[in-house]
Amino acid sequence: MNDEKPRLRRSEVPAYLAEKHGIPIAVATLNKLASIGGGPLMTYSGRIPLYHVDDLDKWAAERLSEPVRSTSDRRVA
């Protein structure tokens, strides 16, 4: 993605997360998470939500499990 932009608009976040972390997420899902909680941190410029790439990276890391060799190694939280 564009490393020159420290903050992304919500519409840019899915491409960033898919490219950098392999996490597919829809804009509609980000919209819902922004309402109910559980999504990445955001700041606002007026009414426009902006996501800092460091916050997106942290959120992605929290969603990913530890590496496993088989499905039986995966612990259910």
C-alpha cells in the first residue's frame, strides 16, 4: 500500500489490510465495527474517520493467531 500516507480513509483500509496482512475485511464491516466497537482505533478530521497505519497494524496483529502446525494445535480463546 502507500507508505507515504500515515492515515487512511475507511475506504482505503480493506486494501491495506489485505495487502500488508492478508486480512480480508469489507468497508461495511469496518462501518459496523466503528458503531459497535471492536475495530481499529480511528481519529476524525471533521466528520471523516481516519485510520493510522500503526493502529491498523496493531489491530491486525491482535486478530492473528500464533503460528500452528495443524488445526489441532490451534487453541480456542
